[in-house]
Amino acid sequence: MRFVNIAILVFFFLNIPLLASYIAVCQGCHGKNFQRKALGRSKIVKNLKKKEIVARLNYFKTSSSIMKSYASSLSDKQINQIANVFGK
């Protein structure tokens, strides 16, 4: 089983199904294991440190990029959960 699939299961069993389904949406652009540059230009998420993930998602909350529609719906707690699971 791959790391990301395990992470989704962890979110589900921690009673965070909304976040687990959100991550499945992220995989559409970033790749199943977050190994791709989204739209051919983003940073590769699996290579980012926790603090970089938090900073980037917080930036995207107010940006004019395509990520705004995704990031603006995340709470600070959800952003930190994502960073803790996927960051280095």
C-alpha cells in the first residue's frame, strides 16, 4: 500500500473523512503520491517540508491562482494536518 493511501485511511479513521476526500481531489493534479508538478509548474509536494506546505497553502488562500478555490476552504487545523502527514 502506498503512503498516500495509508494517509487517507488515517484521516478516515481519525474521523476526518472530509479531509480524506479533499486529498483525493489534490491527487488529480499533484499525482497519487504527490510526485508531480501540478499543471507542470508547481513544486513537488512530497519534497516539501511541513512549514513550506503550511506557508504555501496559507498563501494560496488569498492568491489569485487556481489553488485559491481549494486552499480557501481549509481551516488552519486542516492545513496543519496536511503538512504533518505529507511534509518532511
